[in-house]
Amino acid sequence: MSTTDEFPISTTEERQAVVATAGAPPEADCVIVTRGLKREYDMGGEVVRALRGVDLAIRRNEYVAIMGPSGSGKSTLMNLIGCLDTPDDGEYWLNGKLVSDMSDDALARVRNKEIGFVFQTFNLLPRASALHNVELPLVYAGVPSEERKQRAMEALERVQLGQRVNHRPNELSGGQRQRVAIARALVNRPSILLADEPTGNLDSTTSEEIMRVFAELAAEGQTVIMVTHEPDIASHARRVIVLRDGVISSDDRREAFTAKVGL
């Protein structure tokens, strides 16, 4: 498999070399590193081993899709990457911080600062304008009003919605609503943009529209991590990681993806 200077982690051996040293901070250009990540759940007395030891390294500015069949562990991995859950064992480093050992309060602070979330259900306030919806994370962060408006406008312009700032969600198309949600995820200038099935509620034409937005953001240098079960959506990413039975079964560049994934 070919390796490029821009995205040098392309084989299992290279990935393991990056994550190998337990307890040591990762390389400076790695925004995410997991080492032996494990997570189990007790489901009515039956232990489900959702993750069985995941070693992963994602460098800054990568555009990554995480795939896997139902029960593969991809949702659990997303929750851990998003600091919505904590592992039972292993390490998770986010932007140079060992977050796997943090308290819930510390995790919340990291989550709000470092991660922008995009979900398939847009989660917009129906009576608020696009601008106010995008401003909300900055309100909670205590950012002054004028700076909030400026940053919200910048985020909306990044997703080509500068002319729709005063429109409410019911005045916008599905694709425009998802772009408002993406702008809201970007407004805190996060280290990673984490998208969970971002086109799940959209038709194929609108899905392509949203994929173009992610591609443009990645081209601008934003680290994008997308969780999806759809091969055609994952094929837009530059790197595709497939989970099966709680471990990484393949980790490929976009060119190799179509031939290998076979979900």
C-alpha cells in the first residue's frame, strides 16, 4: 500500500509504531492516539466486549471515515473519541492530553473545547435563527456578544450560508440545516470535527452536497472524523478504517477502499 508525505500512516505496522509506547505522549502532529483501548458493557448479566484493544493514530488535518457492521464497535469508539464515555482499559490521547484518565468534569471541558459534533438529527432550536443556533456554544462558553456574532458569521460563511443567517430551521432545506449544524460544530474552532452518520436523514443529492462541505473543510486543514455505515459516503474520506468484532480489521487509503471493504 502506498504511503504519502501528507498522510504517512497507511499500514498496520506504521500505525502500531506510532502508538506503541504506553504512557508516552504521542508525536506532536497526532491529534488522536489510542493504545489498547477496551470497553465492555454488562447487558443483563452478559458481558459484551465492544472494543477489544484498539490501536489508532490520526494525524492533524486527516479526513477519516470509521465503518463497520452493526455490533462492530464503531459507535463505542466514536463515544470514546468524543469524550462521551471512558474506556475500561487502554489510553486515549487527544491533542496531547491523556483524556482516558480524566474526571467527568475535565472531560466535559475537553469535549467542549476540542470536539465539534455533527449528528444526523440536526438538533437545532426551531425558533432560533441560523446565527443564534451557531452562537449557542459560545454563549455557554461565556464569549462576549460581539465576538460571538462575528465567529458565528465566519462559521456560517465557511459552509456557504452567509446569506441565510436570519432564517429559522423551518425556512431552510435539509442540507442547509445540516450546514448550520456543521457551522455550530466549527464555531469553537475544535481540534476535530466528529460526524456521526451526518447524511442519515438526507437524500442522495443532498448527501453529496454535505460531503462537498466536509471535503472543503478538510482541504482547509480541519481534521474530520466521520462514522458511517454507508460505503459510498465513506468513500469521500481520504482514509477509511473498518472495525469488526471490536478491533480494526482494515485501515486503508481511499484508493484501496472500494475493493476491500465489502460490507
